[in-house]
Amino acid sequence: MNKVFMIGINGSGMSKLALILKDMGYSVSGFDVEESETAEELRKYGIAVHTDNDFSLDNNFDLVVVSSAIREEDPILKKAKSLGLPVQKRGELLASISRRFKSIVVSGTHGKTTTTSMIGHILSNLSTANVYFGGKSNERIDFSIDKEFFVIESDESDKTFLLFNPKILVITNIDRDHLTSYNNDFEQLKNSFKDIAERSSIKVVSMDDENAFAVTKNLKDTYFYSLQNKEAHAYSENINYLENGVEFDLYLMGNYLLKVNLPVFGDKSILNSLSSILVTNLLGFPMREVIRNLQSYRMPERRLETKGEVSGITLIDDHADHPTEVFATLSALRAHFPDRRIISIFEPHRFTRVNALKEEIARPFSLSDVIISTEIYPAFEKAIEGINGEKVHEWIKAYNPRKSVHYISNKDDIPVSVADIAKPGDIIVLLGPGEIGSISSAILSKLRRRFNEEYR
């Protein structure tokens, strides 16, 4: 195999895989529907990205790789099949590559990206490790077949996580999401996690997640981590939520180890760090070196990422859209900044997810003081009748009758409104994996203009 073509190459997971394949010596090119910063970045590494709607695939490729967002009716995918070209899903190709290494596979509904990047950061500094996760990182780690470990964020949404044979499997949690591939049956999803756990040499599992614990509690070679449960193999005590991170006492294998200070926010980030500590401990790395490297860790982009500050107003950008994730994000902000007003700006993600969750979407916003929501980001999906941004707004308003709740259908109109609403000391948080992060610069610009005029 020399030439690989990737459909949906601009996606976060696909673009990372494209760079891996390039590092492995393949000629890589691909197609996506529009130009983006990702496309420009890939071109810098010699990867051709086509965005012309008239593009036509030929038979000059050894493999075609598709993202999970690509539908069977996609014209380029149909052309690839008509040409008889081999086609693989992103997860299938990753699984086949992983068999060359000692693989640490991170699974779960939430927290995979952060956990994967944490483990990868530690192992890249203490050993030799390749790292793959979907989020955008501030550091690029070159891929090499000569490295010992491969740390991988897996994907349960299309069942491709079942193709891995991990040395260590991490399960962060199991939630009611991505059920389309499981006949909308939550039991099928849980059984899939049990299936891969049974085939993994070592399991590292959150004891604080009821579903993950239930699936693995009777399996051999399973190690648990927890915020405060003293029966876990790794747990924390005496947590302090600081303005620049967290501080806690670390207990490992039943013994107090040391006090840990990390530049992360909220309980979920502490849990993710505990899983990373437990994984590296089981691999035999010295714990003080592990903690030292964790202290230099920086979260991936759009994971509670501070974008700027104007007149005491802090703008934060976050990937969360599922109620569990939104609750974790807003809870973290409340814990670290208890006296500051929170303005949430929410872009719901995908019609099918909104339709499945309905009123549940509204619950986490009780932790906000002001809520602005916008139209649903469709991703690759077609609209569903009766499911739209206005309906989400109605749910949020009904669940939060005493809150200041606003609906602005066009996200590009949000910066002007939020600049009028915001006050010094506020925290503004952008929420959603779609395009809501793209308005951060405009919000900061509007805030500067307003407060420079009023406070000069």
C-alpha cells in the first residue's frame, strides 16, 4: 500500500490519522466539503486536500479511508466502491496499525480525548510512545513504527473500538450516547464494552461511573480509580479548587503517595489524571516522574481553554454539548470560580442527539446565570421535523424559569449581544463541538471595543 485517499479528511480524527500515515511513509491525499485551517495545515505537511465539488476519484489508490461521518450515499465513497478500491473505516485502519505496538486504548463516552492526551504526554516524556486522539493539541508528536507504545482514543460510536486488542484498556464512563450502532439499546452498548474489556490484558476503570464499574467489577486484572472511594487502587482526598488548577492528596494502591498540583479544572480532569497515573504505575514508571510530567501537561484545544480576558471578563471555549459533559464543565467553573457570574453560550450538536436527549439538554444550565443558545449544528445530518434551535431554547427556558435565557439563531450575531450583557468579573463559556468556537475572536473584539470606550 503506497497511496491512501481519505474522505472527510478535515475531521479532527481523520486529519490526525492522515499525519500518522504520512509519517509512516504513505502518499496521502483526501477530500472534504470545504476549506479550513486543518486543510491548510495538512498541506504544509505535503498532504493534498481537495475541496472542489467537481472532484472525481480515480483508481490510482491502494486504499480509501472514510470517517464515521460519511454516509453510504456519499458520491466519492460510491465511486471508490464502483472502482473496486479497498475501503476501510478510520477505526479499522487504526486498529490494524495498533497491533505493531503495546497499545493503551482509551474508551468511554466522555473524557477520552483528555485522558488519551494525558497518558500520551507522560509516556512521550518517559519512554517512546505514539499518540492518537481526536482533539487538536498544542504539541505534535511524530509517529514512528520504532516506538514502544501506542496510546489511542477509540470510538464506540461505529463499533470500531471492538477491533482493538489492548495491553491496557481504559474505560472512563459509559453513558446513553451513540446508540444508533446498537439498535438504540443501551444494554448492547454496555455489552460491547464488556466484550473489549474481556479481551484486554489489563483494565483501568472509573469506579465512580456506575455502568463502567458494573461491566468490569468481576473481571480479572481490573484496576479502579475514584475521586474519593478508598476501595479504589488510585484515589484523591482533600481536593482544593484553585484559580489556576487543582490540588489533592494522591493515594495509590492503598498508600498515601504525595500532594499533587495540576494545571487542570474540575472533578472530571482529576479523574482523568488519576486514570493516567494508574496506567503509568501499572506500566512500571516511577510515580514522582509521572507527576512531574503531569504538571507540565496542557489540555487539548477547546477543553476548558481560556481564549482571553477583557476588563476582568474571562472567555473560555469548551467542546461539551452532551448534558453530562456540559454539567462537568459548568460544575468545574462553579468550583473554581464560585463568586463569578457564568454566561453560557450553547450550540446544540446534531439533530439525532438533540432528538434523543430532548429536555435533558436543559438541566445542566441551572449552573449558569445567563444562557444564550443558537441553532443546532447539523454536522452531517438532515433536519428532523420539530427539532431545532428554538425548541432547545424552549426547553432551557422552561427548566430555568428564573434565569436570563436568550435565543439567537445566527451565531454570528451573538458577539454583539454578549458584549452588551457581560460585566467585569463574568465568565463567558462557549459550549459545543460544532462551530461555536469560531466566534471567540469576535466576542473578545466586541468586549474590547465596549470597555475601552467605557473605562478609558
